Amino acid sequence: MADRLMLLDTASLYFRAFYGVPDSIKRPDGTPVNAVRGLLDIIARLVADFEPTHLVACWDDDWRPHWRVELIPSYKAHRVAELVPGGPDVEEVPDALVAQVPMIRELLAALGVTVIGVPDHEADDVIGSLAAQASLPVDVVTGDRDLFQLVDDARDVRVIYTAGGMNKLEVLTDVTVVGKYGVLPAQYADFAVLRGDSSDGLPGVAGIGEKTAASLLQQFVDLDGLIAAAADPTAAVSATMRAKITGAADYLEVAPTVVEVVRDLELGEFDARIRPLDAGHRAEVERLAAEWNLGGSAQRALRALGNDVNPA
């Protein structure tokens, strides 16, 4: 089997698990474990279906980095539960999920899954850096369209898109992105800047939607080309569009830094190869599975990650 690296947008997946599995599933002490169970099943399914040899759970050490907020104050502002000066803001997350996040970290460690986060950066930036620096083919698993910018057939970087659910996974390549949006993956960040994204608090350029953004990039290639054309009275840009672009100059100056994922983080040495667990880690997983009422989900994850287990 050829080596392949799978990068998990972990928060995206555990949010999906939390809302997709009934919260009536609980530990004996009453703490819900639906997100824990659901994430284990997602990992088991992904590893079994796509057969990665290396696996990294990428983590949001800061889900709303201040350096992005300084550029666009509305960035993810609608999801803030508490502003924290000098530190990561507190995201609005259901209490029942908050209680499960430390459990997820503990279980990933017991399963031997490499977890990587970087201070002042989102998981997207970790994913972008790992994908850019990898010498292996890469599968990025996410429900976040922003990561479509990483798709690259030449380097064998794909996105496994989960927005339609685990039974309707989409594998995105260059052709898929062009078919969906009319732009190449390398143009996707500029496309998102122009279109905006209400889910991230990005305003976009007033009056420019997906079709217009794609048409502009097909004509002018990238944001720099479009801005230059809007400033050139001889360029083939309508007066209305010229006014929209020049009127959004301040936004267009900063938005690319917010939307583009970081690709040059120094992540240090790590070994993400999937290997069977040693006796100590195996015993820890089985202990947690029993204490946390994880049922067959832990067994399925163990099996997918190369550990012999009894059928469950």
C-alpha cells in the first residue's frame, strides 16, 4: 500500500459528530459521549475507506486568531461567547460538547493518533502547512470550504468534503472545484474574498456573488489582476464593477491574509505513521471505552487503526 497522509480538521468533525449522534448516549456519570463516539466512528470509516498510512488530527489552538481579527474585526465575531484580551477568545459551543473535548484529546492520545496545534493559529493553518510541506500524497478531511484552496492534482492533494454527511463524502480534485465554482483551487481564496462568507463573518465585496466572482477571476486570473484592471481606465472593466472594486479597496487589501491558510508553520519533528498499539496504550483505550460507555465505536477505531479486536 502506497504511503498517504490524512489530515483531519478535528473540530469540524467533532461538531459534526455532536450534532449527528443523539446526546442521550452518556457516561455513567451523565456526561454525554455522543461527540466522542461519533468522532471515533468517523475516524474508523475514513481510515477503512481511504487507507491512509499516516494520520494527523489537526487542532484549533486558537479558533479566532487575533491577527486575523485585527485585519477584519467581524471575522467569526458572531460565534464569540467571551472576548479574552491577550488570549484565544471563547467560542460559543454547547456545554455538552465542551465537556467532551478533553475526552477527545485523551482518547486520541491513547489511540496513538498524532495531534498537532500551533499557538495563535487555527487548524486550517496546521493543515495548510502540513499539506504544503508533505512529501506524501495528502487527503484533507473537512466540512470547511476554505480548505478547497489546498487542492492540487499536481501534488496529489485532495479534500474529502464532509458537508453532505459521511454517506455522501465528496472527493475534491482540480476538476471538481472547477466544476463547482468555475475557478481553479489556486484561485479559490481570491474567489472567497470577493464572494465573502457569512459563516466566517467575511463581508465580501458588495454586489459580487459566486457567479460574478468566478467570471472576474476567469477574466483577470487573480485578485491582483482584477485590482490592477479596476485602476486602469483603459481596461475592460465596467464602470459599475470598477466602482465596486475601488470602493472595497481597504477590505481587499487585508482580506487575502485572513482567508489564505498559512503554509509555512514550523511544526517540528513528529511520526504520524499508523501503527498497532502497544499493550499499555491498548489497555488504556479499553479502560476508557468501558468507563465512558463507548460501545463498539472504540473497537471499530482500534480495528481500523491496525489493531486486532473481537468483532463488535
